[in-house]
Amino acid sequence: MNTRTITAFLATTLLSFGLNAQTTPITNGIINWEGSKITTDSHAGTLDISEGELTFEADVLVGGSFTVDMNSMVCTDLSGKSAARLVGHLKSDDFFGVAEHPEATLVFTTVVPTEGGYNITGDFTIRGITNAEAFELKIDNNTASTDLEIDRSKYNVKFRSGSFFENLGDKLINDELKLRVSFTY
């Protein structure tokens, strides 16, 4: 075979694989978040998944991605001015720098089927910093969900973090953020 024949064969083969993949949009996506201090104090809220998609081949998940609208941040454990003050601080450069980084993203890099769903490794980008995170995505009909924790210090979220500052005492805010992600497709 000459080079042109090999190239044409490879292109045709790759296109045929790509035609078997189906992309399905993510809808009704929400992230419930919880952050806590070293004391028993914690705060909770939500973020909206503004867009996303899952890629399937023969009804098996093989890829996906979604975008989180950081401006959609809401605090659910406080109300009124207290909630607005907390959200304003979380959107500031002390935490997520939302003015400069209005979106966070996740792109699946590895998808491994399990009995109840999929083990996913994906590239999370928060504050313009990308790190690999792993989690189990549970599937029930056309609904997907996961519970995971991410370490905010890996994304340069420094405010009262023991990873960056010493002797914070009871002012320390834990680096682990608890996330419950759910969406339909």
C-alpha cells in the first residue's frame, strides 16, 4: 500500500468510528456545594451547569464535558444580606475570582464502565487552573449523579487555607469542598 492509500484507509476508519458516537446534551444540571471551617460551621449552596454533553457509543458512555456558571452561585443556608455577603466574598479574588473566571469546566479524560455507572477521571478547570479529579458517576435511566470532594488549594483558592497559611486556629477553612452533582440527559 502506498502512503495515500494508508491515509485514506485511516481517515475512513476514524470517520466510521466517529459516526457511531452520539452526543447528548445535559439538561437540568445543578451542583450542591458545601464548604466548612475547622469548627462545626459550614455553608452550603448551589451552582448551575450552564451547558454540557455526554458522548455515547452503542449506549456506553465514552466521554463528556460540562461548564459551570460561577455567577449562578447561591447560598442556601443563609438568607438576605448574610447570604449576599457570603456569595459576594466567595465570588471575590479571595476565593473563586468570578469576575476573571466566570466559568469552571470539566472534561472527561477516562471513562470506565462499572456495575452502577462509570468511574470517571476528568480535567477540572477552576480559576484557570486544571487538575485531574476522579469520581464515580451513577446512572439511573437518563439521570446521572455523583458525590465528590475537591481540594480547593489545588486551584489556588487560598483564603484561610491551612495549605497556604499557618496558625489560623479556629479561623481555618477546610480545603475540601463537598460537591453533589446531578443532571439529566
